[in-house]
Amino acid sequence: VSWLFNPARSEITSLDSGNIDDILNNADFALVNFYADWCRFSQMLHPIFEEASNVIKEEYPDKNQVVFARVDCDQHSDIAQRYRISKYPTLKLFRNGMMMKREYRGQRSVTAIADYIRQQKSNPIREVQDLEEISSLDRSRRNIIGYFEQKDSDNYRTFERVANILHDDCVFISAFGAISKAERFSGDNVIYKPPGENAPDMVYLGSLTNFDLIYAWTQDKCVPLVREITFENGEELTEEGLPFLILFHMKDDLESLEKFQQEVARQLIGEKGTINFLHADCDKFRHPLLHIQKTPADCPVIAIDSFRHMYVFPDFSDLSVPGKLKQFVLDLHSGKLHREFHHGPDPTDVAPGQPIQDLASSPPESSFQKLAPSEHRYTLLREKDEL
């Protein structure tokens, strides 16, 4: 494929290990194209990305408002590894230096990319003009409400920064001045209204100007400990780089889901950040179930997908046995699950007189890297099979 690309015409900022932190940290928004020269999809995207940059920079001329940037992943493999880039091209959005977990997956066109930036630039916070509006909120959503004396304040600017990052996960609402006065008896105030009509409010008690504190608190409220995996977000969750602990359950089996959520919170809260806790619809995810020789009739089923192999929790009824689920996860981290699938149970785990099972075959291969085949970029992962 012949490809001519003239960097001199480009409004795109080239990033390397020497300038990436400075440029991204000083940009309100940065859309970064992680590419490889040999990839034909990368070659096709370059002129589109450049033209989208030109369109947006006419609307937002301040150089730090919106930055369009690129990383040559062959030349800067350390940066590609830092941001877990496994497909070319990958478009990642950064806000004030923080990478958003949801990458751009829309159309590769000038109009679509420009519209995406305009959408990201829109205010993620809805301002209410009467506190009666709060009583009619959609209680199926996660709502974060900020009550402030004035908009031009450090407290609100911090709140706005958090909302810009987490607006896909929560609804953000604000009220000011006389309208919010009844809720500001001890000063500016931020509360969380969880899903459910009768769920009690939770109040943020930390400093409203400490971004790290309020962001951590809000993220904890907006991103549930146990998330649902779907065909739409499967690739995105895979790219977070953490193994999956998954409950497969029938859609209307909310009792099993509630038990799983309770035990994850009770036994595994300390493992947050080392493994993703997920639940999946058995009917929709028949393919992963087949990998572990299960069908929807066997649900509920708990399994770990390490992105190399899948391992099955022996018996769902053992879920509430103290420490049982935690040990299952610890056995993944220690390598015990992988070792036992190849060589049978460790001798110390076998009861006297019980034969050691000979398992020469490997455990089922991972299936969740195969959920979302891409039609417009090259993947470094192995070829995906049909669902």
C-alpha cells in the first residue's frame, strides 16, 4: 500500500516520552490516535483525523482547549504499553491528563469525530431552577447532586472536573444561591442518590476542593463493584487488563445476582483493582458457557476468565461459605488454578485415600477477548472466532 503523509500540513501534535505528560496534563481535552505506520487502518485514519482536528480548532482556537495528538506505537512502545494499546488505530480521550476508560468507537469520519468532541465539550451538569426538580429524578440512575453558594468557586470547579470525567456513569446535577440554600446549612454540599426509590442519600464529607478525594468518592458511587458485561462493553472491559470474575445468571434471576454482589462486597473488596467483578446473561453468553462445558440450564455459574484460560467455581451453593470465593480468586493470583488444571489437585488438598486426578489437558481457553471483532482496526490479539 502506497501512503504519503506530510506532517508539515498536520495540526496534530506528535507525542513521545519527553512531552506526553506535559501536553496531556495541560489540555482540557486531548484526543490521541495510537497508530502504527504498517497498519492500513492507521493509514486510512490519518487524513480523517487531521481534517477533524482542523474543523475543531476553528471552533476552539485556544491551543489547550482541545488537543489532537498521535503516538507512533512502533517508535514508542513504552507509551503503548503504559496505556494498554492492543489494537491499531485506537483513539483515546484524555481530560486534564486523565485517560477516559471509554475510548472513541464511533465512525471513522470527520463529521463523527468532530461531533464526538463537541459532545464531550458540552456541560455534563444539569442545573436545576427549583429543588422540586430533585424529587422527580430518575431513580433508576445514579445521581450526584451538588449544592453551591455560587458557580464561580473552587468548590464548583472541582465538582465540574469530576463530572467531566464520570458523566457516563452518573447523572450530575447542581443548584446555586437561593435555590440551594436549604441544602447548604453547613456550607456547600455534595450528595449521592443511589438507584431505588427508598435508597438513602449518602453525603460527601471530605474537602470539596480536594480533587483526588472527591473523585475517588464519586467514582466509588458511580461505578458499581459488580458490573454487567454485554457485547457492547466487552472489549472495553477486556482492555482494562484485569481478569474477570463472572456470575452467569438468567436475566430474571436477581436473587443469585444479589447473593453474588453481597459476597463480592463481603469477601473481595480488598481485591478491587486486581480483578473485575462482572455478571452476564446466560442466554446471551452461551458461547463463553460452552467454553466451560456449561449451558444456560446450569446457571447460575461462577467462573474466572484470566484472558488465558477459564476456571469454574466448583459449586454456586458454596458462594456463602466464609472465605470460599476469596480463596478462589487468591488461587488464581497464586497460579494454583492453572497448575491444578494441568496436574490435578495439589497433594495437600487431597483427602487421605482419595486418588489424585490426572488432568493432562489444558483448561478451556479464554473467550472474552473474542466478543467484539473490529471492522476498522488491526488487533494484536489472536484472531477472534465466531460467536
